[in-house]
Amino acid sequence: MLQQMILFDTLKHKLSHGGIYIVEDIPISNLKPWYDKMKKEEKPRYNYIFIDLREHRKTSDNILMVYKNGERIRI
């Protein structure tokens, strides 16, 4: 998890307006730290969602975090 967060912190500033960054394979045990981190990151130009895909693949680490710079995420 730490490596994922460091890489996210390093690369998020390089995203173009409307650029998307996806973190995959977040285990349920690491979801709260990611959620807490993203709440601190929240600014008017930042948008993110968590997508739980565990039911589809029957694994405990199949959660995605999708971050979009400058635009709303539409599902």
C-alpha cells in the first residue's frame, strides 16, 4: 500500500486536466487508509471514487480507486 500511495503522490500532479489515475488491487484491509488519504486530498479540482469488484472475482483485493483531475467522474 505504501508504494501505491507514494506513486500516486508522485504522479497525480503530472495528470492533464481530465486525466485519470487508477489504483488497482486494493485489499479491503487497506481501504480505510486510502479513503482517509483521499479525503485529505479532496480539493475542488479533484474527484475520486472507489469501485468494489470483489464480488465479480471472489478475491479480497479487487477494489479500485479511480481519480480524475479537474472533472467529475461519471459512471
